[in-house]
Amino acid sequence: DACDRQRGSIASVIRAGLTRFSSLSSDNSLEPDKKILLIQKDIEETTQLEMPMLEKNLVVISTIASIATLMGLLGTVFGMIRAFAAMATAGAPDAVGLANGISEALINTALGIATSALAIIFYNYFTSKIDAMTFAIDEASYSIVQNFSIKEKGIQ
């Protein structure tokens, strides 16, 4: 009942294990080891279905981190082109045109690095959250299987 009220991956996996647990508790046609394997199988299948949902947006964050660096570099190249173009058209070094181009290049570099750094921070944060959820799923799964083993086999 609590798993039905609680949404999320951990609740889904626990629900799958407990549903199989309760359906097999009264079934005397199977050996305890077979019942345990069936519970483990349901838990593993549900976990495999939930993991892509947890990881689906990590690709976007990773892509932003990669592309931000490249966009910063591209902006740097355009800024340097502008700086050298200002020098070429003036015939003599134009300090203002050169400074504008270099300034543009440095701004683009800074923005690209900052965006990439933020995306990497978010990526690592969410990856660690997913790892913690995966650990919680593993702990809950182990607990369900152990409780069923104790109930079925009388293991202490």
C-alpha cells in the first residue's frame, strides 16, 4: 500500500518484489529456492526497466558540457578572426579593433568554460543521486529476498 502511494523507481522495484513475495507465500507447489529466484528475477527486471528512466536526462547534461566547451572555443576563434581582420583592414595595428576582437574571444572562452563546468557539476550531482538510488534499490531487494528466505526456509 505504501509503495502505491509513493511514486518513483525505488517504490516500483519494492512493489514488484513484494507483489511476487506475497503471491508466492501461499504457493506450496514450488521449492523455496525456486520462489526466491522468481522474486529476484522480478526485482531485476523492474530495476532494468527503471534505470533508463533515472539516466535519461544525463545524456542531455553530458552533451551540454561537451558542446559548451566547443562553442566557447568557436567563439574564441571568431573573436580572433575579428581581431586579425581589424588589423588587416586598417593596414596598421588598430588598438581598438584588436582589443574588441580579443575581448570577444575571451568572453566566449569564459562563457564556454563556465557553462561546461556547471554542466559537469550537475552531471556529477545527478550521477551520484542515481548511484544512491541504485544502492537503495539493491538494499531493499536484498532485504525482501532475505525476509522471504527466512520465512520459507527458517534461516536465521
